[in-house]
Amino acid sequence: MTNIYALTPSQSPVLADFAETIAAACNRLVAAANDLFVKLHDRQAMKRLERFSGHRLQDVGFQREWDGSIQPLNR
């Protein structure tokens, strides 16, 4: 192995580890953003269900608890 080959940036183990660390951080950020999007979407859907009557909630698979919260049936 020559010195030039050992010093090329594409072969540097430090840069490879850094690239893996950046990729892992990006994956975690994407997962967190996706989780936040799902929670916001769920909150919007539950706000729409708050207007429904008890019978209509049961028709779509939900029920109103004693404290007024809406829960899925068979939970």
C-alpha cells in the first residue's frame, strides 16, 4: 500500500465513521418528524370526532368515556 492510497479521503476511517454518524442522525430526525406528523394528524382527527354524538361515535368505532374523552371501542 502506498502513502497516497492511505491518505485519500474516501479511505479514511474517521470520515467513514463521521458519514455513518451523520446518516444515523438524519435517520433519527426523519423518524422524529414523521412521529410528530402522525401525532398532529391524530389530534386533528380526534378534534373532528369531538362533535359526534355517542351513537355516531359507536358507528365509526369509538366511544365516549365518563370524563368526555374519546377512546376506540374494545380498548
